[in-house]
Amino acid sequence: MDIIPAIEKEILSQPKRIAITMHTNPDADALGASLGLAAFLKKKNHHVSVIAPTNYPEFLDWLPGIADVIIYEKNNQQLSFELIANADIIFCVDFAVLNRINDLAGPVSQAKATKIVIDHHLDTEDFADVMLWNPKATAAAELVYELIEALGETNCIDKSIAECLYVGILTDTVSFKTPNTTPHVHRIVANLLEFEVDVAKINKLVYDSNSLNKLKFLSFILSNRLTVLPDYKTAYIAIKSADAKQFNLNTGDTEGIVNYALSIKGIVLAALIKEKHDRVCISLRSVGDFAVNTFAKEYFHGGGHKNAAGGMSNLSLEETITTFEKLVKHNQDLLKQ
Ligand code: 5GP
Ligand code: MN
């Protein structure tokens, strides 16, 4: 199926009920791409709802339109199920495997709606009618921009839409530092900046809005919870639930912390291993050829991108750390680069 005509026929012909959903623990790309798309579709007179399976980090509470996001886990189960069941179109943004949306997976897969995936993760599952999928894209937000452009609708972009898409690309490229940051991406961002995106304000809000508490937490974990395995070019940070409690952490407060482990000279693989109520969550980052999405998929029920992925473990924190160290040793040949 030719993608753009298919989407054009579905979404531009007449007003539709549209549900947009994104992956659990939504980040700036999942939210920015979803909200940018939602604002665009609202301008085309569709009835749009945006559903996040779980809450978003506080540092994104300024995103245009975020107040209207329906957070499934916050007592919105029934509403979310109804919106999904009654939708004409469901956009799946920043994920392409259904287990990324937890309890919403069943309702989305059973929904009668036309399902359109907009994603750049390597793992995909065959559940959608239309796949706007490109694993080389830096961000789902980049794909949303390309969709609007391919539909010939860039005249609909305004400051709010541009800021939503900008922040998705900004954060998924780690401030335009990842190897997939091409001239093409910079051109898209340049086009977005034409809409008076407040670059300084957004960067301040995203990167320089730490609470003192969060900085103290960071200082504590870098001093007490960081382990470096120089022989394996690996560094990891392990956070106990008691640590999160002690520092009174909010959703998203550990976002980006894994990058401190990766920032150590010579480190190829970095992990954040975080104890949650009933499981241990793992964030993985790498530089170069070591594919953390494969590592996450093989050992931690997860996936993601080559250099940024995540997963989980049902073992205790201590057992997960032991397993992680064993796996690192097992993969030592791949880590030599
Ligand atoms: P983060 O470490 O920031 O949570 O996630 C890094 C990347 O891996 C993101 O692109 C995210 O979508 C993906 N990711 C994180 N956790 C999982 C997971 O459990 N499964 C899959 N398939 N991808 C994940
Ligand atoms: Mn993304």
C-alpha cells in the first residue's frame, strides 16, 4: 500500500475520531510527536484524543497540549478503552510492538479502527494497517514532520506544533549528537525553527530545570551507586527503591542519568538498573557497534535502538546486577572496540 495516499484517504477526507497512543513511560519524543500530530489533526477538524499508558516526567509539563493527555494509569482505564474502541483511526506513535503499551495492547489490537504506526524503533509487530516506519529516523517527531510535509500541509504548522516536534528530535538525538543526526534532520529542524520555536527556553526547560533534590540525588548515586568495569568498557548505575524513596523522586527524575555512566572516557556500554515495586527496569546505552537493542531483547525482554534500549528483569536488584555482569563478560568480544 502506498503510505501517503492511504493516510490521505483515511485522515483528510472527512473528520474522524482519532486516538493517538504512545509507549509506556513516555519520553519527550513519544509526547512531542503525539502532541504535534494531535494539534495538526485538530486543525484538520478531527476529534482527537491522546492517551499515554503511564504518567509523563514533570520536566515535560510545559508541552503545548499536555494538559489534555489522558493518562491511562491515573484512573482513566474506562475512558481510554472507550476512546480506543470507538476510534476510526488509531495512531501508534514511537512504538511498533504492542507490549510497549501495557494493558492497552489488547484493546488496540482488537479495535476496529484503522491503525497507523509512526515509529523508528527496530522491533516491529504485524498489527497495523499502515506503517510509517523508518529505523533510520532520529525520532518519531521527524516522521510526523515528514508526514505533514508529504501531505502538503506544512502551512498548518504553528509554533506549538513546531515546539512539540523540535523537542522530540532534540532529545532523541541527545542534542543532535547521535550518529543518525543527518543534514536532512538539521533541515527539518531548521524548518521547524522558522515557526519561532524558543530554542533557549526549551533547552532550559528540558536540560537545566533540575531541582536541588535531583542534583543531590545525582551526587549521591554517582558517589555510591556507580560501578565501572574497565576491562569490559562498561559502567552501570544501580538504584534501590529505598534511594528513590529517600530522595522523594518523581516520575522521570532518573531520565538521562544513564548518560553519566556513558560519559566516562572509554566506556562503550552503560546501564541504569533501577529497582521498582515488582520488577527491575534497565536502561541501556552504547557507543559504536555494540547493539544494546539486541542485548535488551535477548536478555531483558526489551528492545529499542542500536545505541539506546531498555528492558526489565523479574529477578531481585542484586540478582539482576550479577546477571548483568555475567552477560557483560559473556559479550566481552563485542565490547572490544
Ligand atoms: P529509556 O532507556 O530511555 O527508557 O529507553 C531507551 C530506548 O529504548 C527508547 O527508545 C525506548 O523506547 C526503548 N525501550 C525502553 N524500554 C523498552 C522495552 O522494554 N522494550 C522495548 N522494545 N523498547 C524499550
Ligand atoms: Mn523516539
